[in-house]
Amino acid sequence: MNFNNNFFLVRQLKEGNEKAYNFLMESYYPNLCAYAETLIRNRSGAEDIVQNVFVTVWIKREQLNAKFSIKSYLYKSVYNEFIDYYRKNKPIVYLEKKYLEALDLVIEKDYEDLEALIKIVDLEINNLPTKCKKIFLLNKKEGLTHIEISEYLKISTKTVEGHMTRAFKILSKKIKKQSKAFFYFILN
């Protein structure tokens, strides 16, 4: 069969012809990966995006329109998949950046400075209001979730969240600006 004709290829895809699907993948996969890599700058991420597009094409093959270019459809789908990927991973990238900045700051400090900062943080944690301090330590030192703390202390999760927010506000005000990155690193 000759799948070079767009109309025929799309019609065969809609009918579930696996040979047409294989032809589509063999014809477009390498170029779509190269295109996706220019968007994401990561080979494995680009391959994931293109694979997702091909899976979606197969799942939704009955919705394909033979009047439109399959090539344009694939490239637009890769772009849309990239946008979705970017939106999903944007918060993670931001947090990783903040974490690395904090880590760099800690590494740059010498040992005595770190000890002094740890003492300041400990002192300020001890100065928190009693209930606020208890909830903060259960979360940060013991590793309990807000739900676990609420069950343990027999209070609502909103109360736990309120105390955690209050603790962070108090501590961030008390800790000097140059120590904020360190503070972030220690508490996360």
C-alpha cells in the first residue's frame, strides 16, 4: 500500500490500519523528535513528548480529518504537548532552582557561620508561641503531615496550616536576609 497520499493515510489510520500507523511513525518520528528537542532542549523529554503524541493519535484516530495535513497536525500536536509538559513542570523547576540557590549559599558559608546560623534558627524556633512551636516541630523535625498532626493533636488541618503559616512568618521576619536561603534549605 502507498501511504504517501495524505487523504489515503488518514483514512487508513481512522480504520485502524496498523501498517498505516507504522508508516506514520517511521516517516515522522525522527523529525518530530528533533523539533521537540529544539523546544525542550532535552533528548529524553523530546522523545517522551513525541511518543505521547503518537499514542494520542492512535487513541483518537477516528477523530482525524483527512482534509487537513497529517504533518501539520503532528507538529502542532508536538508543540501543544510541549506546552502541557512545560506547564506541569514549571513549579518543579522553580523549586529546584530555589533549592540549588540555597544549597550554594550553604556551601559558600564556612563551618562557623553555619553553626551560628543553626543556633539562631534554633533560638527563634524555641521563641515561637507554644502551640505554634509544637506543630512546627512535629512537621519539620518529626516529619508528620498536616493531617497526621491534626489527628495527633485532635485539631483541624486548617488550624495546623494556620500555625505553620504563622511560624514561617515569625521565623522569616526574625532571620536576617542573608540567612533566608539557609533557612529555606534547613527547613525543607
